[in-house]
Amino acid sequence: MTATVDVPEAAAAPLTPGDLMSARQRLRLVLVLGSLIAVGPLTIDMYLPALPAIVADFHTTSAAVQLTLTGTLAGLALGQLLIGPLSDAVGRRGPLIAGIALHVVASLLCVVAPNIAVLGALRVVQGLGVAAASVVAMAVVRDLFNGAAFARLLSRLLLVMGAAPILAPTLGGGLLRWTDWRGVFVALAAFGVLLVVVAVLGLRETLPADRRRPLGLAATMSGYGSLLRDRTFVGLVLVAGLAMAALFAYVAGSSFVLQEQYGLDEQQFGLAFGAGAVGLIAATQFNVRLLRRYPPQRILVVALGVGTAAGLAMLGFAATGLGGLPSLLVSLWVVLAAAGLAMPNAPALALSRHGEAAGTASALLGAVQFGVGALAAPLVGVLGTGAVAMAVVVAGGMVAATAVLLVVVRPARLAELGSDPVVVAAH
């Protein structure tokens, strides 16, 4: 079969551990890592249908409740910066198991939170725990795969992980039929316990002792400094983060827009939210097929162009009311599909440049993604809880991602990535 990009045979990428895995072993890896990484979207999304109820229960404002979402994203960002270098120094399994255990404890404490301030603080701790699953799962994939093979497996992971955004609001809405919002956190704690078992029994260590890096403040700062001096890496990380910002702007504003402005009930909201996730998942799987014909950088450029156009159209529909809810949702779903194409390819191109520090590079990538998301979520609340506010941030994220690709990464350098041996993988 042919290579993703035509390069001289001498430049072909060497075999990675993942290349030696059977199809069955790869499927098992996807299922294990997908279930572990799903705890993040579940933690973020499962309580979304309950946001208006939390506002009423604590006699607070929608902006204050949206800050609990921001707290989770901030915890995810900070936690990854800490756990990434740790996983490069001591291995992947230990930090992963400890992080999920922390998430379980924080979830149980959320059940008894007496006010919105305590709930917000505990959501930060939840994010710190979830960060371990996010960064370690990405680092494990980078330990085993490279280049286009990395992008293909990441697309498969997003299929498994994508079930979480589909199921989370629907599950949350179902739970709210017979319990209050606190029951959602009981369910998250139970899922966390299950994931600890999965991590212990189903994931082997992928970072050999001879590839581990020294742990310490100086070594950590040196590692991050090296990454930040790589303009192309930084640009691609920002592209991934800004695409994620568009996604989290929808996550933060959708429950208020769809339930309060357009009158959907909790179950209808879950279905509408899930429909968008279906589009995102379908795009990630279509990405696998596209990678057989096109290099990841070309897919990334087209995806951002389509996403930017759809985001601006969404803003126009929200501002004018033209077409009502159907027009708003269709344009939004196109943005989500474009994000589904961008999210596997931007990280794959970025991380393929730094396999020697996969944990640290994955941590910086995740921190930027969730850090920008943490800023996008309250920005929706500051601008208002209507469709226009949500559309401004969604469209702004896609426009900014495209601008960074053009100005920071630059088209010429992006095209050159296709000839770098590190981002080429044979089918």
C-alpha cells in the first residue's frame, strides 16, 4: 500500500511499537483508552441539563453556575501541566490511577456541596483528577504511534470518546427524572471507580525506564521551554485550543439557549446536544478515510475554512433570527463537524514533532485546549445567555484558529510538514 505522503524511501518513518500490534490489540487499546478519556467529557457535560436547576437551588445567577464549568476546565488545564512531566518521569500508569481516584473523591464531595462556591472549588479538583486520564491517554498513543498513524488512532479514540458527549446530557436528563442534580455526581463517582479497575487491569506501562526523563522544577521548565521555542508546535497547539474554544462555548451556552430561549425541555435538550455530537463523531471517522488520500495538514486547512464560514453563518442566523432554531442548529452542527476534522489532525502534527517528551507535549497541548475553553465558557456568560452571545464566541474561536494557522504556523511551513519524516506513516 502507499504512504500518506510521497517521500523518498529513505525518509520513511521507522516502525513504532504500535505498528507491531495486531488489529485485535489495537481495538482493545482504543476501547481502554477511550473509556478512560471519556471521563472528561462526562464530567463536563453530564450535569449540563441541571444548570438551570442549580441556579434555582443555590439562588444564584447563570453566570455563577457557568463558572463551575470554568473551574473544571481550569483544573483540567493546570492538572495536565503538572501530570505531563510527572508521567514522563515515573511512567503512565501511576499518575493515571491516582488522578482518577482523586476524581472519585471530588465527585462524592460535590454531592454534599452546601453552596455554589464550594461546588465550584470541588469542580476544579474534579478537573485536576480528570487531567490525568486526558494527558496520559494521549501520551500512551504517542508512545506507540507516530504521524498519520497517530492521527488515525486518535480519530478512533474520538469515536469512543465521542459517545460521552452524546450520552452525557441524555443520561443527565434521565437521572433528573428521579433524582436532583446531586445524583449526577453520584453517577460520576461510580463511573470513576469502574475506570480505576479498567486502568489497573487493562493498561500496561508504555514508557520504558530508559526513556524516562528527570523530574524536577529545572527539568520541567527546560522541557516546556523547548516546546515553547518551537513556533510551529505552538501555533498548532493554539489552533487546537481555539477549535476547542468554539466547542466549549457551545457546551457552556447551549443549555440556556436551547432550554430558556427556545423552550426545549431537559430531554429535548439532550437529544439536540447529542445530534451535534453525532456530527462531530462522524467527522472524526470520516477523517480516517480522508487520511488514506490526503495529508493531515491539508485536511486541517479545509476543516478550518469550512468551520469559519459556518461559524459566521451561525452568527448571522442568531443575530437576525432568520430560519429560527433549525438554521441555528444546522450551522452549529457544521462547525462541530469541522472541529471533528481539526481536532485529530492539529494535535497529531504538533505531537509528532516531540515524541521524546510525549507526556510534557501532551500536557501543554491539553492545558492550552482546556485553558482556552475555560476562558470561552465564562465569556459566553458575560456576553449574555442568548444565541447571539454563544454564536459570537463559537464563530470567534474558528476565525481565530484560522488566523493563527495563517500567521503563526504559516502556509509554507505547514506544507513542509508533509515532507518531514516524523509526520509520515505508511498505511
